[in-house]
Amino acid sequence: MGYPENPILVLVDVTPAGDAAPSTSALLGAASTIGSPIALVPGGAQSAVDAAAAAGAAVVLTAAVDDTQLIVPLVDALHTAYARVQPDAVLVSNSIVGRDVAGRLAVRTRGALSVDAIGVSRDDQGVVAHHSVYGGAYLVDSAPTYGAPIVTVRQGAVEARGEAVASPAVEELEVVGSGAAAATAGPVEAIEQESSRPELRGAARVVSGGRGLGSKEQFALVEQLADALGAAVGASRAAVDAGYIPYAHQVGQTGVSVSPQLYVALGISGAIQHRAGMQTAKTIVAINKDGEAPIFDIADFGIVGDVFTVVPQVIQALEARGK
């Protein structure tokens, strides 16, 4: 099969059920801004192939993978696709699995690795990755001296979306196992949790609460505003350490990094550790009774006031407008 000019290879994150993860649209959208997206779908489930085409992949490669959550088989498949396509760049989601796969592929190909990019572009010399570093204090670019960069892209950071392809070219790859050392997977028990809220990583809207909420019971105010906005729930490290909410909701340098369209910070002082995980949000709204709180230094809109007075009024206004 012939491939289009300036091919950009994209590894589609898939769920244990084989469906394409929500990061697919942004990854292929980013690829479309710098070249021709070619998607690799491990497992080859039709739903994931369709999702890749809908996100802009004119060519979809499939590879038989027994378990799409095991790292080495994914690297074997991506390495095979890399050798076949000879891409200008490889884009992978900056997820736990994605980071591991990207690092191993970089070792195998001796390629340059750019981690946690918030965007990509192309200049006369090739593909450039853009990063937010040192707690969001600086924006920097990275590019390889030679070869195709392998880039992990922060979920939610890219707004670009590709045009849907009605009839993509689908090619099945024959992957030969590398025999590389790998962990052995034991029994796995799936724990299903139902939630009407979006997943924190990659959410378009996030409402986070800090120690200023005062207690686990009062932290419910964060959840109420999140539900009114159709947002995910986040928290500062101080709120997590205080036991207001589980660690999975922690936003910051030692938690989840998010880049939503809207980030609302309630009772969060804005320590550098927290800012590192949310400073690239498109619009930041802060509500804090301390007018000198560092969070106001990066907020697009700020309200100096008691969250327990301000937020109920915001919720009431949202409900009156029907969101």
C-alpha cells in the first residue's frame, strides 16, 4: 500500500473493551495540522477503526494484539507500523500506557522523544513539539536534529480536529513478537464505576476544590458546581491530603495534568505544584477569599469572596439559564 505524503503515525489508545479512547480525536487532529494522519489501531476492533476514520485518518492500520493494555505487544505493533510507514513523526497519548510505549519505541528506533507536548507544528526542518515546563512558567519547543520525533501529547491540550473520512484504507499488519522482556499479567478484576461526569484527564471543563473548602462534607459544593457545568471534578494536593477526595482527582505536578477549555478553582491558593498541572487551561476562573492568593496571578477571571456565598449564586444562575 502506498502512503500519503508527510505521514504522521498515530497510536490510537484503546480501552480494555477495544474501543477508541477519547484522546483519539485530539491526536488525529494534531496530526492533521502537520501532515497526513495514519492511525494504528491495536486489536483492530471495528468500533475503534470507525472512530479513527471519523477523527480524520484516511489510512488505518490494524494489528492483532491479545491484550491492548500490555506494553510490549503494543510496542511491537507500533514498531512494525513505524518501519512500514516511515513517518515524519509519531504521536501517542500522554497516558500511563502511552508514555511507556513511546519511551520503548524511542529506544528501539533510536529516535528523539518529546514528552507531554501541548501542541505540535511544522517548520522548514520538520516537526516541532511545544511544551509547558517548570510549573507552567515557560513555553518551550523541542525538535530532533534528525529523524522522526516520537511525541506524547497531553490529553485535552489540542483543539484541532480532523475531517471525517467516509471510507478509509484499512491495512492489517503482520506483527512478529520481539520477545523483549515484559511483565507477566496476573488475574485482573474489573471494577466498574458509573458516573455522569466526564473523566478528569481530557475533560473540556474542570471544577477543582482546595483546602479552603474546609471539610469533606463541604467539598460537595465542588461537585454541585461541576454537575451544573457538566464538568469533571478535580482537587489540589492539600484537599487530597486532607481526605476531602481520593487521589485520582488530584491536579498538579504529582497528580493529573489537564488542559481544559474551562478550569474553575474554588478555595485553591495556587501553589506552583498545582499550577503546573492546570496552567495551560484555555480559561481559568478563580474564587478565593484571599485576594493575594497566587491563583489570581494566572486567572483570566477572579472573584475575591467566600466560595460558600459565591458558588451557590453561580449554580442558581446556571440552572436558571438551563446551562
